[in-house]
Amino acid sequence: MKNVIIGIHGLKNKPPKELLEKWWKISILDGLNNIGHHDADFQFELVYWADLEYPKSRDPEILDPKDPLFIEHPYITIRKAESPEKEPKIKRKILDTFEEGLDKIILHEKRIGGIEKIVDSTIRRMFQDLDVYYYGFCKIDKEQIAQQAFRNRLIKVLQKHKQKRIMIIGHSMGSIIAYDTLIHEVPELKIDTFITIGSPLGFPLIIKKILTEQNIKIHSNAKPPTPENLTSGWYNFSDLDDKITLNYDLADDYLPNRQNIKPVDVVINNTYEYNGQKNPHKVYGYLQNEEVANVISGFLSKRTSFLARFFAGFFARFLERFRS
């Protein structure tokens, strides 16, 4: 069975699809090279939705930083990542306390004053693409509901590769689109591995929207499920300085599926830096990280022949009959 890696990008306008797809794949190869997995041969396809929101993509030919189409943080080969602090206790404690407070406010059965409305409106102002995804229509094709249009882009690519072993990498808002698509749109399509990087899926307001769409009663202990079509694993990578991952741990927010798969959280050090400016949310830094590369390498190393799968299934059925 052939392997395919499918990426889906995050918030804001992007370079043209062909260039962004190239930069994602090169970053994955950089990460694999960092762990000694050289000459990796794999198929990669990027799910691109920025053109549904922005009339013109960011242009690598534009050199004026004031131009809205200037690419502020392009692909570069980053310095080899050092391990994060062994015990970043203070930083973790601050983030954990912040998360706990927001959980009590937003996931409470009853609305608490106007605090939730303030948080919601703040998020909508800061992240316009997320606002459009939950509440609006595509800016380019105003007849398309944005949420379904974004998901349709991923559905099309998944259906195209449904006979292959699939890994999905969702960055930032792309992780939300990927999660929702797996739950609501293609529950029958098997996904080997799900990687989320720089993901806001743990943010209480996002969890509340997920619970609401799945008709799960809102309360402080409510948790969405891990998609049932994940067969091998869900790995969530965060940098503690990444502002999008205020809740860096998803394991305590999502229930396991029937295969006992749920998020495995890994805190990493995203060392992306361009012209002296650090960006711990940047996708290229995540993809080149050794911890992320190890998961990708493990996925690419899976080689199961048809006969091996046949006899494995036969043996499992034999054992099941023997036990009964």
C-alpha cells in the first residue's frame, strides 16, 4: 500500500499553492534528514483554501515589507532544534491556570455574564479566517458557506487518495478543518496518522463549537471524541511560546476512540527565525523539528504487503474463534 502525506495550511493569506506545497515538502524532507532518514520518497499534497478568502496570494517577487502581499516569513532551513526546557514549570503552570479559568467560563452550563461574548468577539477580530469559517460565506465566492467550502477542499483530496495509507498534517486552523472533516464528512475513510501542529483545538471556545456541532451537552467536563477513522495515532505538537496553542495539551480534552487512540501531546522547540525575528508558530519550524520527523519517518517506514495483511487478518480471526 502506498503512503501519502496530506497537509492543510492555517490562518491568513499564503503564497501560491505550488510554492507553499513545495516549501511544506522541503521542510518535511529537512526534518527527515535531521534524523538520518535520507532520500525519503513519498507523495505529498497540500490542501489549499486561502484562495477562497483572498483575491491575490502573497507574492515572492514583492520586496516591500509594507505591501500586503509581501511574504514576511518564507521557507528557510532552520537551525537544528534544541530540546525545550526540561522542566518549564512556570510557563506550563501559567498556561494550565489560564486554560482552567477559560474552561470554567466558556464550558459552563450557564453563561457567565458577558465574559464569553467578550472572548468570542476578541477571537473573531483577531482571527478573521476563523470567524468566516464558523459564521460566514467565502469572501471570493459569496454564495459558498465557508465552513463547507473549506472542508470540501480536504474531502476532495482524501477521496482521491482513499486507496492509500494516509497521514494528515493540520497546521493551526487547518487542524480544525481536518478534525471536523474526519468527524462529519468522511467517517468511513481510514486515516493512519493525524498530526496537529500549532493547533488551537484545545482552546475552550473551539471545543465548545465542536461540542455544539456534535450535539454534545455543554458542561465543564464535556469532551469531544477522537475521530473513529484514526487507526494508528494522533500526535499533537506545540511550542509553549506559540500563541495559537494556549492550551498546548489535547490529551485531557478529547476522549479516545474505540481503538483507544487519542491525542499524544509533545512539547517541542520551534526554532524558526527569519531576519532576526522568531516565529514559534511557523509551519516550517514545526515540520523540520526532529520530534515531528520521527513520527513522519515511522509512518513512511510502514511496509505491509497484501499477503502479510491477509495472513494477519486470518490469524486474528482464528484467535478470536479459538477464544470463543
